[in-house]
Amino acid sequence: MDYLERITIDPEICHGKPCIRGMRWPVEVILDMVGSEMTFEEILEDHPELEREDIIASLNYAKLLVSGKSFKQAA
């Protein structure tokens, strides 16, 4: 599965920040929850509109950014 397909960038949603599937869920918020030591299960229980693949997509997007590649290069 290409998890990065779940990441959308739309200037009309969250000021163009990378989000999950066009929803108002910025990748940075997902990463913040993971960074605060919430488990995938806790995140999904608290936010049923999210899917496990959304969390994985956020982590893959972060990995892409720290690798020095752009979102366009990955597409």
C-alpha cells in the first residue's frame, strides 16, 4: 500500500498543511499524539474517524521529510 496517498495538501484545508485524506487532521497532530506516547489503539479509540493506515501514513510522511526528499519526489 502506498500510504502517502492518504496525505493531502489543499490550500483550503488547514492553511495548506499536510492532512489526512482531505480531513482537517494535520499530519503534525497525528505525530504529536504518537510523540506523546499514545498507542495506535489509543489514538484510534479517541478518534474513530482515523484509521491505522492514517497513522502509518503520517509516520511515512515524516520519514520522507527528514530524508530530504519532497512529497513530489515520492509521488
